[in-house]
Amino acid sequence: MAKQLGLHVIQHVKNLGYGGNQKTCYRAALDAGAEIVVMIHPDYQYDGRLVSYITGLIHDHVCDVVLGNRIRTRREALAGGMPLYKYLANRSLTVVENLATGQNLGEWHSGLRAYSREVLETVPWERNSNDFVFDCEFLLQAAAFGFRIGDIPVPARYFQEASSIGFRRSVRYGWGSLYRVLRYALHRLKIWPCPLFAPR
């Protein structure tokens, strides 16, 4: 369908995973000369009409990284179909990640993100996981390198076909995120250096 729409399509010979897909796309975007790169999950959970707002904050030098925040209020997130366990896990992980990094984001686990070229050229994202935890690693790296991270409210839209990550995978992702936060903290304290947060 993307090809029929005339979009530039990159196809892997084999599945490289969620993070591996992003690595390929970021390399291609940088090679094409992009100044701002947007990542949006293709399951229609996120409203593409908001792209101009998140890229505008980067274009106007307000932020270096911008996320879509689906959790403006608990009622709105749950009314949008977000499962209760995902809401509770998202809120809990976000609190821990904010405390560890000094950020004040409404949600760390968003599938709508925009990055400046400088961020993609500075953060060593090639070292990140090829799995879902790639996103958490990237934000921790952006915080470690001192980039300005912000977010804007976006509607929560969950439905049967919208999310491919189930309960067991979510639990694995959650523990993986907490482990990366621990590595971030130990790296910042110079107790256990981590290559994810070392300069290129």
C-alpha cells in the first residue's frame, strides 16, 4: 500500500526487530539530509495530523526531542481504550525515568516522536537493542547528552488491531526499561560505565 501511495519504502530481507527497523530508517533519513526525523507507530494509535506541532517545536529551537503524550488525564487515557495494566505500568515507569533523569515528561513510552538531526548525529543509537526497549534507551541517551526533551498531548486510541505487544512482552519490556534506567544511574555516578551513554 505504501508503494502504491508513492512513498519511499525500505524492505528488510528478514525481520530485524522494532529497534533494528528504526536504525535502518534513521540512517536512511540522515543520508537523505533530513533536519528533523519523525517516528510514528503505523497502527493508527497516533494522530498523524499532530506531526506539524511536534516538528515545529524542534524547528523553532524550543526542544531537541518531542514526544506525543497519551496520558493527559487518567480518564482520557482509559476512555481511549488503554488497558488498565498498561496505564499503571506506563505511569510507574515514567515516574522512575523522570526521577532518574531529571525530566518532567508525561509519558516516556510513546510511539510518536520527533528528533533533530543533531540528536541523531550525537546519540549512539546504533548500540541500542533491536527490541522494543530501543525507545527507552534512546531517551535515556538524549537525557545523558543534555538534549531538551518535551512533549505535547495526543489522544489515546486503543483498539483490537492497534497494539501488537501483549501482557508477557509488556512485562519483559518493563523490566528491560528499569534495567536501562539502573545502568543510566550507575553510569552517571561513575560506578559502572555503560557504552550506551559514552560518546561516539
